Amino acid sequence: MRSSSLLLFFFVGVSGVHGGSDFRICAFNLHNFGDSKSKKTDVMQILVKVITRCDVCLLQEVRDSKGKALPELLKQIKRYDTRYEYQAVASERLGRTDSYQEQYVFVYRADTAVLTGQYQYPDALPGDVDAFSREPFVVRFKALKTAIKEFVLIPQHTTPTNATKELDALYDVLLHVKKKWKTQNVMLLGDFNADCGYLAKKNRKHVRLITDTELVWLIPEDMDTTVRSSTSCSYDHIVVYGATFNRAILPSSARAFDFQKEYGLTEEQALDVSDHYPVEVLLRVVNSRAFGAAASMAFTLQYITFVSSMVLGHLLLHI
Ligand SMILES: *[C@@H]1O[C@H](CO)[C@@H](O)[C@H](O)[C@H]1NC(C)=O
């Protein structure tokens, strides 16, 4: 019995090495995405290309006051990539004032990711500190091909001038969600404004999202996530909680996606799309065929062990 369990462990371990295409999670600040952007053909083409590289893509700064730009983007995504079915889930419009609101949107591939939960983190009660301009719209996905199977995403686009406080408050959201959904598998992602003038080095020790060593910041601190060649700031980030989630990440896969270089655009053309690069990370995918073979082999071994122990038991009884 012990040896077959060991073998099962071994085979599952081997099959855990990624096979096929990895699962890509992205976060993209679309910089004022609304009516006027949705009418620019070149811009939309790039957006569609970038978004369809991802299995799950968080969009931020969706400022679609007329409610037409987002449906148009989704329509063009579906038209561009007919191989897969794309779905989207969007938050309410969020913001401190009626005149400036943004939505969080998750676009995802229905064949690789299934939305299993959504939760709008509530605005502060009157009298309490209202930490966020845009409270996180938290989602949970089942992604059976990945090594992690199910995970929660907490998005955040911080207000630059309040970034330090908002990032610290995001830690409370993490604790809340872990408890609410009884999960350890949580990723926080988005335009955190966590660099340059907005998050001073001396303040970092006060941000629990940075000081808690259970959290791993995957985007390197020196990675430029801004398009402008005159700026080099690591604003956009992907952070995972816990060793299990971290093990499901393909090592060194987290990066900013330089769509300007990738698609041969001028800086001006790229800035028409956004002033941010998307950030992304790959989750290891469990090779289902190898997994199936290993599982059935292990089962067979266990069966053989079981039968032989029965036979042995019988023999012993009859001695
Ligand atoms: C910064 O946060 C405080 C609450 O902590 C809030 O009252 C203020 O409006 C925020 N500033 C901006 C620009 O959102």
C-alpha cells in the first residue's frame, strides 16, 4: 500500500510539469476607455490582440458612461478570435464622485475559466474611513487545467495620491475574502501606482501588502510598466498569497507586455492605446493526458496491491 501511494505521488508530481499552453492572467489599465477610444479602429485592433492573449484579463479605467464602448470591445474580441468563446463580467461604476467613475471588467475564455463567484467589496459605512476610490470587485474562477484549480482575483486601481493607504487597506480585503470564501488561493492585481512619486520607499514598511512575507510580488520592482519612454515606473503589479498559489506560477513568467515593441508601434500610436503596458503571469497547466495515464496506472498498481494483499491474507488464514 505504501509503495503504491508513493508511486501515485510520483506520477502526479511528474504530470504537474506543464504541458500544452499555459494559463495567462493579465491586468491592463486601458487609460480612459470609453466612447472615443472605441471608435478608433487602430486602437481597438491592438486592444483586441492584447486581450485575446490572456485566459483572464482584468481591464481597468473602463469609463464607459454611455454603455456602448465595452459591448463594442467584446463584439470585436469575438469577431477577431473565433476559436474560443469569450465572456465578460463587469463591476458597477465605482468612484467618489458622479463625474468620475470607472468599472473593473474581467474578460475570460469560457473554455479554460469558469466564473464561480463575484463579490463587490462594500463602500465604507458612514463614519468609517473610506479607504478606496474604487472598491475591489472580487471574482473567483475555476480553471481546472491549471495546477491551482480554483483561485480568487482581487483587482485594484489605486488613486495615485492615496496609493500607500489604499494598498495597505487592500490587505484587509485579502483577509476578508480568505475568510468569506474559505480559500488561501488569492491573487491581487492591477494598477497599484506602487512606485515613483506615489509610493515612497520610506512608507513601504507601513504597507501590510508589502511587509507580510506570505505575499509574493511577482512583477520585479525595476520593471517599467509605463509606455512613455520618459518614465520608468513599476505601477502595475501581480501579487499572490501563499505557497500553494506561488507553486502554481510558472517561474519568472511575470512581466509587463510591451505591446509597442511587439506590434511595431510608434510611441504615439502606443499611447493612443494606453499609457500602461499590461502585466501578466502564467499559471502552470496540468497536462491532462499525462495526468490521466498516471492516475490510471497508480490505480492499477493500487488494485494489484489490494488484490495481492487479499490473496496473501487468504493464504495466511488457511495456513
Ligand atoms: C484619500 O482618502 C481619503 C480617506 O482615507 C478620502 O477622504 C480622500 O477623498 C481620498 N482622496 C482621493 C483623491 O481620492
